[in-house]
Amino acid sequence: MAVLTVRRRAFFAPTVRSRNPVVYASIVLVSTLISLARLPGPAIGTLWAEDGGIFINDVLKDAGLRGIFAPYQGYLHVVPRGVAWLVVRLLPVDAWAIAVTVAACLIVGGVAALVFHCSSALSSNTWVRLGFAAVPVLVAASPEEALGNLANLHWYFLYLAPWLLLKRPRTWAEGVLLTVAALLVGLTEIQAAVFVPLFLYRLRDARLWGPRLALLVGVGAQVFTTLAFPRENPAAPPVNWLSVVYGWFVDGPSAVMFGTAGQISRVVVRFGWVPVVLAGALFLAATALILVRGGTRERVAAGAFLGGSVVIACAAVALNFRPFLDYAAFDDAGWNALHLGRYAVAPSMFLLALLPLLGEVLGRSARPAVLGVLAVLMLVYFFPVAVGREFGPIWADHLEQARAACRTPGAEPEQIVPIAPTDWSIKGVNLPCRILD
């Protein structure tokens, strides 16, 4: 019995401070494979929305590197555009859809590895750090719209942002890595500005300012872009601010505790808002416990995670308000048609991150139980009910149809290869027949 106790304590003790590249490479590889496993085969071979309709189409129109910094809907999307440019320039057209999906999952793996690295600022315990790193890979809401495509990488970058601001680089090389990562985050996700208040944490520590200045440069470029090229907002009804508040409960706690849109709608229709409010109360209580029991760094992190979840969820509803987001006005039919998509990814990730942090604060005795709860919440919803592009249109199949059309006498010089979703305003990639030869 004594031997088992010693082994148990050793298993959950803070033991790993390894900087072995094999550790990070393994996290990237395993995370990439898990991400791909969450997507059905047809989805892996299908291009999603902006990936084909905007990013690849724009590369086909202008193959110059300057296109990487082109605005779209008021924002910069440097990493997605950069990946699309590499895919089009370096790979055969037949490989584009699969390459985009794999690249997007690989970047999620890179985010997980960076989070694991940066989480040493909060914990030296291997399992706590792996808990933080597993969140972007296993978060329940991601497969529906966000996972495996370039257009939604910015949600994962949003999760990475506070970690880059909390980690103090120990070496010059580490500082360069975190600074470059922060710059790419800022140049891809304008909402990273939410975490600018973290600059006040250890304000006089010069080593922290590389990533902070880089993020500030990226966000500054985003602000300039959105002022110079404003986002086009279609006519929408006045914002229902009660629905904005409801938005956090739906896209945050409910997305974590109930996992799918169908389950959330069943809970609300049958039991009302009590289970939803209770789910939110659990995370609020976890935050309060961290604030009471934790030190300065844990309190700062908890404030960033909870604050980020609330602000991002509420902003998503307020800035994109449509009838399908007017939660306060839903009847049973409205709840039964609930869509839990990309807006739930970042808010639920930040709430999940509170659990390993709570385990760190409560210490060795409570840590296994807290991390066990985290594992259950993520693994129980590992297999998604639906993926937005699980039924295609599969790129390879329609590519052959486009080739056949190009061989037809009098054919148009370009053929449209469809993308998902099929009801989106842009129907597909405009491929010149010369590429299809």
C-alpha cells in the first residue's frame, strides 16, 4: 500500500521541465493525428468556405506574396493566406483540399505544443501542462466548423494569445520564437486585443516585452486595416442585449458541459435555463476558488481565461447579431434549430483551461480529480455529432468533373470546383483549365 501511495504521488508530482525537442515534436504529431481523427474522411478532402472561396481564389488571381496581407471583411488573415499561398504554389491541384486540412490540423498541433511550453509559467507539473495543451485539440465545439480549415485558425490563436504574454523567455532563441508567434497571432486575429491588459502583469520585466510589442504591432495593423477597409455588415435587427448575455452561457459553459447543439437544446426545452445557469456557476465558482487560493500569477491567468471567455462570447453575438443568435427570443422551435459553431470554440476553450489551473492551485491531493473531470468533459464529446462538411463536396471528385468540362469543345477557360457549405455566397474555386491539364 505504501509503495502504491509513493508511486501515485510521483505520478502527479511536478517533475517535468524538459526542453527536449522530441517532447514538443511528439505533442505536435499526436495533436495533429487526433485532430484529423475527429474529422470524417469526406471532410478531410473538402475545402471549407474562405479557404477556397477567398484565400485560394485570391492566390490564383495574384500569386504575389503581397496578397498575404490583403484585407478580407475588415481584417488581416496572414497565417491562413500564407498557408493557402504555399499550398497553391508548391503542391499539385489534386492535393489542395487534403493539404489545407492537414496544414490546419498541424497548426493546431503547433498551438498545443506552444501552450505546453508557455504553461511552464503557471505550473511545472507535466499533467497540468498537458491538460492546458489538450484543450485546443479536444474541445467539443471545434469539429462542426473550426477544426481542419484555415478560415477558423484564428480561434486557436486566440487561445494561444494569453499564454504568449504570460511566459517569460529564458533564452534569446525562445524570445524570438514567442515574439514571432505573437506577431502572427496579432496579424491573424484582431480579438487578441482583448488580452492587452495582461501587459500590466510584471510590467517592468523587459523579457516579457518582445511578444507583447509584437502582439501590439499585429493588433495595430488589424485596427488600421479595419478602419481603412471596413467590414461589410448586412442589415440586421437591433441587438437584443439579453441575448448577448445568454450568448456566453450557450457558447461557453453549455458548450463545455453539454457538448452539442442538440444536447443543449434538449436541456433548455425540457428543463429551462436552470441547468445552463448551473453550468456557468460551476466555472464561476472555480474562478473564485482560484482567486482565493492562488497566487498572483494564478489570479492573473484565471482573470484572463474567464474574462476572455465572457468578452469573446458576448462580442460574437453583439457584432454578428442575427435571428439565429437571438437566444432570449427563442421558443422551442428556435432551440431545436440551435447551431453551435465557431463562436463557441474560444469561449469554451478558456473555460476548460480553468480546470488545470484549479488543479494546480488546489495541489497534489485534489489535482487527479480535477484533471479527471477535464478529461471526461473533453473525451465524452470526442466524436462529434456532425461536421459542417462531412458530406462534401469532395474536391477530388469535382476536380475530375472540371477536367472533363475543360476538354469539351468551346468550354469556358475557367471551371468552378465547389466548396462547402454549398449554400455559401461563393460557390467554389475558379480553376483555370490550364491548371487542370
